[in-house]
Amino acid sequence: MPGVTTGPDVTTGPDVTVILAAGAGTRLGGQGKALLRVGGETLARRALRSARAAETSPLLILGHRAPEVRAALSQEPHLSPTEIVDCPDWEQGLAASLRAGVRAAAARGAGRVAVVLVDQPGISSTALRRVLHAHTPGRITRGLVGGAATHPVVFDLGTAQQAARLATGDEGARSYLRAHPELIDAVDISELAEPGDIDTPEDLSRWEPDTRNETR
């Protein structure tokens, strides 16, 4: 398909989930979203656990307060140091984090790359599995909740690399997705996910106390 690179790795490599978690969370006081707690655990740990439950290899992309996030995860029994990726230019926006994540996924020999946001704890592992299972080579597959597009977004590695190269600022992969609507398949995950990012203290308060099961 014109404009899309697909290689022999699209079906043979592992599924890798890139967790974008480098931002400062300025509307939350700049404390960094990865260290926010929902249900007694940090969003970083929750996202890692969900990615593993979906039978994917997680890559946590860190920037703001990265040493503190690493320290908070140091006792995580299943965590490998290779699952944490530093993004030194994280202040340039979501695009920098996406590029760091896709580079790390390529180094792992990924066949498919699922992109999720650390501040969307309502996207369950079952939702991620559904989107992955619906994905076909050469396509881009994303979740749909209540008719609205959301994460996860699943790419073949080659397509993810193109999206990362074209990403700028806080757009992430959005500019590539807008440019290639003909490649996108939407999968309804409404009953498996709760929409919305945690961007403000009010957003966070809606998750406290948390009784949701993100690995359902």
C-alpha cells in the first residue's frame, strides 16, 4: 500500500506495547502522571501490569522525574530494566516519546506496536487484546469507546516507524492518523474500557476510591 512500509517482521515479531509516560502533567501540578496513584498503585505499574496481562511486552517511556519513577518501580518483581526507556528530549512533546518508544520496539524486533497512554487507566488489558486480535497486516487498528476514537492504537512496526518520523510536538501519531484514514479500522471496546485521560485533579478524583479491574 503506498506510503506504508511493511516488512517480514509484521507477523513474526512479538507484540510490544509502548506506554507513553514521559510528560510532566502540568495541570496536575507538574508531579508527573506516571507516579499518580489509582487503586493503591502508580499509573506506571498499572499500565505495565495491563500490558503483560494482554500478553505483550511492555516498554515504559519516561522523561519527567524518570529517576523517581524507576525508584518507585524498583521492587516490581516482574520488571526488567530493558522495559524502561528514557526519553531525554521529552519536553519536545508526545512525538519525542513516541519516537523513543518505536525505536525501542524496533530494537526488540517487534512485529506489532500497540501505543497506549499512561494516563488512561480505564483501558483494560482485555480491550488491548481485542484491538490486537482484530488487527490485520498493513492496517492501523484503534479502539472506539462510545463512538469516540481512543487508545490503544496498533500498528505494524513499519507503519509505526513512519508515524513516529512524521510526529511533531504533542501530536504524537495523530497527524499520521489524520493523513491516512483509509488505513484505520476501529474496534468497539466500549464494554471493556472507560474513556478519558487523567489531566486534572478533578479527573483523578473520579478514580478515588478505585474499584475498577483494569485487567478484566
